[in-house]
Amino acid sequence: MCTIICTVRTVLWYIMSLAGTLMILVSLLTNKWIEGHLNENSFSSIENAADAAGGLINNVIGSGGNIESISDAEKLLEKNIGLFKNCMKLDDQNMKLFDGECFPTKEELEQIFTDFDNHKYPHAWRGAIVCFGFGLALMVITDLFALLTACCRSCICCSVFTICGSLQSFAGILFVLGLIAYPAGWGSEEVKTTCSGQPGPFMLSEGCSIGVGFWVAVAGTVCTVLASSLAIWAYQSTRSHKCEEAQDQGEHCICLI
């Protein structure tokens, strides 16, 4: 019969793992990695002007046509950038889970990885998407395996905690690479149409600021790194003297502080 072991350390490890996964997922699905406004660079070409006009129309529709003050008018000129250039927004505002929610379309993903024109989409951001996507997949796998650790704590050669901790360490490295790759693409045409002046790699010009989406990704990366460190600590709690003593007494559901 399976012996279920639950300790404060294992619960803390699982919560940290789940928090890191959800933060990275939310950051990928928001367009607030860079926050700026439409400016003269937004109309420097026909293509940029069309994108700017489309964004302005979307802002007007999102506001419901209610422009009662200068601050409301300024909001219409807001332009946010995420990891994806074009994305699908929900028409029903009540169905939004968070502000800036933005889902990449199938056509957008195909264009990113088939059309390698650096002027349309910076190569650094492609690398960031690959790093975040692969790292997120690893985190989802570790979250699923973490559910099994309450009953199954070892496999053929080593503990499940060790395997999950190793995968989480690798995911943390991928997330760090993604966080470095994104600022490397700040010199792209997409950023220049949002920021005044001449932005460059790792340097935003005036009129732009790092958005909440980027900082959520940073927080998710920190949680992932902490989770990888807690994995061995959690495993040790299931091998403690109190735990082994309870197993020797025939207990099949063990909860320890």
C-alpha cells in the first residue's frame, strides 16, 4: 500500500514551483513588457502608420468611446509591447483574467518562426520565446511529477525530487536567458515606433518604460530558482528520523511539520 508523506517543506516546494509556472505563463500572455505611447516614429512608414492606426482604433473600442478628460485621451495613445507583435484580445472585457491579456494567434507564431526578417521581428525575441516556452514546458512537467511525490518519491535510479530539482534548475537557466534576450531586441523597429528618440539593445529611450509583464517574468524566474533549491530540502524532510519512525509503526498517512 502507498505511504503518503506530506511535510511543510514539500508543500512549500510545490507552492513555489506552481507560483513560478503561473507567473511565467501570465507574463507570456500579456502585452505589457514595454509601456509607451504613439509618437512621430509610429508614422515613419506606411506599415508603421497602419499598425498605429489599428492600435488607436482598438484603444477607442476598448474605452467604449468615453473620452471625458485629458487623461482619457492620453490612454488612447498608449501602446504596449509584449513578446508577440500581434495577438488576439478577448472582445468581452468581463472575460479578461488580467489587464493586458493577449493571446498569440496561430498565424503570428507561424510568421515568427518562418519569416526570419529581423526588421519585422527581432531574432533576440525569437530566442526569448524559445527559452520561455521550453522552460515553461519543463516546469509543467515538474508540477505534474510533484503531485506524485506525496506517494511515489523515487524512481529507478534516484529520487523524484532530484529529477524535478534538476529540471527546474535548467528551466531557471532558460528563463534567465529569455530575460536577457528580450532587452537585446530593444533596438528593433517595433520598439522605435513606441519610444521617442533612438532606443538600442539593453537601452530604452524616453517615453518608454519596462512594463509589469517583464517584472512578473523576473518574479517567476526567482520562484523557479528557489523551487529548484528547495527540492533537495523537501526530499530530506521525507527521509527524516520522525518520518522513518512513523513508517516503522505502520502509518500510511504521515503529516509532519
